Amino acid sequence: MIVTTTNPIEWKEISRYNDPIAANVVIGTAVISDIGASYVDFFGGRSTSYEKKMQEMYKRVTETLKQRVQAIIGLSVDIDEISGKGSQLFMITALGTPVHLKEVARNPIEKQDDLLDGELIQPKV
């Protein structure tokens, strides 16, 4: 599974583009995390509890997209805060274009910036 923020994928050719897809994850912060974050906000520093939640959200949203398609290009991730009525939630949205790929033949002697490809040199070493 390939997920990339770029459009071209090295050594692959895009044979078909599909309609963009999106996935959303919403997660609560919990009272304890909010209390800890308020101290961090007041005194400065990093909120590891919020960082862990953000990492968990990112993992969930990308896994959701990976289950649907072979490859996604142009991945964009947006994180928002939803708050009101005494609650605080984070929402992450991932959006990308699913594509079908086919392998492109590689020329082993191809040079890039006047340097030999490492795959050509590795067997000799």
C-alpha cells in the first residue's frame, strides 16, 4: 500500500485515477488530558497526552484509507478542534486520490545527477 502527499510515484505509472476519498476520525480529549493541557498552556511546554491522541488519530485515519484502495496520491490531512457545551473533541480529516499503478521498467545503468544508481553498485561491493 502506497500513501503519499506527492503525485508522482517513482518507478510506478498511474494507469487510472479515481474520485477523491476522505476519512474522518473524531476523538474526545478526556477530562484528565484537559487538566494536564491547561497546566501546559499556562506554564508552557508540550502536552504529551494531546500528542499521543493526535498520533492515534493520524494512524486511524490513514489505516481507514489504506483498507479501501491500492494507492493514494496527494494525501492531505487536516486537524480541527470541536468544542462547546463543556466538551472538547479533535477531528482529523484525510483526503487523497486513489489510483491504480503499474510497474515501470527500470534501466539499471540510468544516471541521476552524474551518480550511478546504488542498486547497480551494491552487487559489486
